[in-house]
Amino acid sequence: MAPSEQLALAVNRIPYLRPLEKFRVMARCPEAARLARLQRRDMERMLQRRFDDPGCPMASYLAAAETDRKDLTRGRFQCTFYWNRGYPPQLREVYDPPLVLYHRGELPDWSRPLVAIVGTRHPTGQGRESSYALAFELARYNLATVSGMARGIDAEAHRGSCEAGGRSIAVLGNGVDILFPHSSVKVGRSLLAAGGVLLSEYPPGDPPLARNFPARNRIISGLARTIVVVQAPLRSGALITADYALEQGRDLVVHRVGTTGERGLGSLKLVEQGAGVIEGAPDILADWGWARTEGSWSRTESFSTGEQLALALEAQMAGRMVLRSGRVYERHIDGNE
């Protein structure tokens, strides 16, 4: 590991530094010995602000970085730095990119566009189904989805992508060694098993603090070409992601299911402010100028109910179909299966 990378691991562990401040500290203290000599008052003068968080001596962050380095060599997790080739180029475009991205799992091909699917943790049944179906459809077009692994809309998006045979990216508000919330532990494991990735700017061991999640949302939107708000009430973290999307110049759309009812008041407000409305993956592809192709799920409507169930069960056992809530979804099968 290059000295600059180990120094970045140490700087990234300083909890009271904002993303851009980490780059400034790296520029002013290019060597570990120089960082170790810094006192709190030196840091405050350097960045021209007072810190509420008392923090720890700089030596403790350097020691933690050494532990991180050892864990990296043991394969407990991986990381990519802002200047590495593996760092997502679309994140370099945002105002405050992460200095370090820790990850578990396989990083995707960043040259392919990604779709973020976000929404409330307490969706309606239709909201859950729409999030699942959209991610499932996108996987059929070999497109990965990005979300935050929260319960509700996020979890359904990851689940839909995985069950379609696709890959999904979960951006966490805690260290990648922690699967949070507990209700999404199975989703996180399935995501990794399906070839997806857990991604975070927070070092391993960092707990899921409430203050982390708004900042986490800028990464979700920053990675994506299009952000879909499936269903969001007026007070929803998904609206923070929508704000970031607009600031970052990303496409922002709302799923039609989120334009009615109290749990869709926030997403309806986005529509009133100019966000487009989509019903499925083909609408997103059309916005990109891609050619429309056959839809990503089908129903055997020409058969009797008993025949439909028999055909669905046969396809499900063969791994070609997923039966969910009375609907039949055709999985994406490729050479990576």
C-alpha cells in the first residue's frame, strides 16, 4: 500500500472532518509523521472552523489505519481511493466526493449507467411491489440498481435485482462490516451472493449513526444516471436524495405508484415541481434514447389458473422464473449465472 493510501485511511477516520476537508488535510499533511504532530487547535486553524466533536489524538487514527491495512491484506474488505482507476468516475463529478470508498463484493462496471431506486421505509403493498418489479426489470436489461438497504422501498429494490439474477449496489451509512438494519441482513447477504457490492465511505466498525444517512444519500444519487423515487411521504430521506440528484445534474423521476395517497405526498410534490413520471424500466430507457425491447416480466394470461400455476412452478424450479404475489417474473440469465 502506498504511503498516501495509508495516510488517506487515517484521515478518513477523523470523524469531525467534512468530505472536502479530508482532501485539504491530505494536501497540507502529505506525510503520516506530519499528521501525527497535529493538535486539535492546528486542525481548527487549518480549516478555519471550530469542531464540536472532541475527537482523539492523531496517533490513534494512524493506528486505526494500520489495522485497516492489515484487514485489507486479509481480505476482510477492500477499498478504492479517489485517485484510483477503480473509483467511480461519476462520483468525481459531485461537489463533495468521498476520499475513500470501502467495499465488500465485486465492484460493477462503472461505464454502464446505474439507476437508483429510493423511497419510504413504510411503503404500501403497491409501493413494495413496484420497487421490486422495477429493479427486476432493470436487471433483465443487465442494468444494476443502487439503493440504501433500508427496509421498505430500498430492500425491495435490492431483492428484485437479486432475484432477477442481476447485481445491486447498497450504499451504507455505516461500515461495510455491519449489515444494518437487522431486517435487511438477509437482503445484504443475498446481494453479495448475487455478485453485488456493499459500499460505504465510513470505515469498518463505524456504527449506523443518524447523521451519516443524509450524507450517504449523495453517494446514492451521485452514482446513478437516473434516480427513481418510488414512494415518499412529505418527510422522507428519499427527498434528500432527490435534492442531491438535482444538485448533481442527475435525472430525477417518480414512479407512478407514488403519485397517490398520503405515503406519496412527497413524491407527488416532486412531480408538481417538474419531475417526470415512469411506470417501468422501458420508460427510463426511452429517456436515455435506448431502443425499447420486450418487457421484463410476463404473465401466462392465455392459460387457465391451474395451468398458469403449473407452468410458473415448473419455470421457478428450473430457475427461469420467480413467482411473487401472484405474478410471474422472468429472470435474467447470462454467463455469470
